[in-house]
Amino acid sequence: MIFEPVVDTHGEANLEALTVEEKDTGADLVRRCRAGDGGAWEEIVSQFSRRIFNLAYRFTSSVEAAEDLTQEVFVRIYKTLGQFDPDQGNLANWLMRLARNRIIDDYRHRQRNPQNSMADTVDKHSFHLRAVGISAHREVERKELRGQVQEGIDKLPPDLRTCVILRDIEELSYKEIVEVLQIPEGTVKSRINRGRIELAKILRRMRVVEI
């Protein structure tokens, strides 16, 4: 599966509102998957693959690594479908929690075992999101901005980078970040503030202007 990284500013914001219908839909999809319904699994992959890939790319800055990690996340999801409990939250919350934990584990491992690799460009890849009414020139400008912001994020120290991604891109609450990273809330807030300030400085040095 091939995707282009995009900043999803609404992906996690809507996960808080949990309705009975969402519970039933998630539970039904999982039930059908466990019963061997390939269509149900394809629906889950279709709904969440781009979001998981985007998150993986934020932490890896590599299309190939993000694709591999996305595949790995879905293998883990499939193997643990029996652990999903709709009474504890909707399918999206449960699934994205698994994805975040695996992606952050991978990120920490790579920080302990650094490799000399350059961030991939996504221009040669075939998946594109086109917003209605946006000109080709405007789309190119937005793609360039996303790449510059990612480059700036890559320059942040690992602890600040993780918190900035989870808060400002994934839009997790402070409480959710505490649960993911297992650090005090005060530390989370401090790292987010420091990360934002440092990122702003980096982008100014790069002469990046919001468009």
C-alpha cells in the first residue's frame, strides 16, 4: 500500500464522541473479521491505513519504513482482534492506540540504534489527496510546506518530537499522551511547550512561512 503523508488535523479530534452506533459498527466489523469475512477486514484497512501511515511517516520520515511499519501494525491488529472490547471504547480508539504504541516503540528503538538514512521524498509515489477547488499550483505549495514542516520536526530532539507529534498532529489530550508515554503530565506539557518553541525557531531559520 502506498500513501502520501498529509497532516490530518481532524483525525483524532472526532474520536472522543462515542455513540451506540459506533460501538455496534466496530463490534460487528470485528465479529465478521474473526469469522473469516475478508470484506470486513478490507473495510478496516481502508478506513485506517492512511491515518496509520501518516503517523508512521511522522516518526520515520521514510516512505518505505512507514509502509513497512503500517503493514506490521495491521498484522498486530489482526492477531489481537479478540482483545477488542466495545464497552471500553470504539474501534478507532482501540486500533489507533495499538498503532501509536507500536510506532513509538519502533521510534525509540531507532533512537537507541541510529542508522544513517535520509528522509524519503514522497513526490514519486502515486497516492495523492486532492481538495476540491485547489489549483495544481496551490497543491504544490501545500506539499512543499508539509515537507518543510516535516523537516523541521525531524530536527527536534526525540523527546520533544514525540510529544509535539502526539499533541499537535495526532491531537491527543494530555491524559492520553501520559498514558502512551508513561510520563507525568507536567513533563508532557513542558515538552510540548519546549517543542513548539524550538520548532518555531527551526522553521524561522528555514524561512518557512505558513501558506
